[in-house]
Amino acid sequence: SIVCKGQVDTICTSGHILKCSAEGSSRRVGGQGDILSGSLGLFAHWAKSSGITNSDIPLQSVAGYAACAVTKIANNLTFSEKGRSMITSDIIDKLHAAFEKVTSLTDE
């Protein structure tokens, strides 16, 4: 899988493409890519451990989408509170809320 960060993140796995347009912010901080890669590792592990084998969308793409969405939403929540003075640890503080928001989308 390849994850290309941008205003709209693109996740490509074996020719299957997903786009994540969750709202982030115009502020980028050092370490934000580390948050994305750590989230990607978590979601990739969960996807592999899920036992799902009949998905129309590659599970690696789903993991990539979830990681991008969590990172962007945490960034947006942080920017809404801290503005341009935000730093990476502020984003980390918002990961739980972002995670809850992303995982609640599947419950609707």
C-alpha cells in the first residue's frame, strides 16, 4: 500500500484507490507524519487480525484510510483549540477523540 499525504490523502493498494478528504487544518507540525505512521501500524495490525477475507476493499486500504482520517481529525481538533501555536504533543492529546469519531462512523 502507498499513502500519499495531501489536502486529500490518497491510499492505493494493488490498484484500488481510496481518497480521504477528512478535514485537517492548514497548520502542519513536525511529527505529524510519525502520528500517521503509528496510526497506520495500529490499523494495519487490526485489519490483519480481523479475520475478514471477503472484503471488496483491500483491508490495507481501509487501514490507510482510518489512519489518515484519525490524523487529520486530530489535527483539526487541535488547530480549533490551539491555532497556529499547536505542537505535536497537542495533536497526540486529541488522538482519542479523533479515534472515537472515526470508529463511530462504522456504527451508524
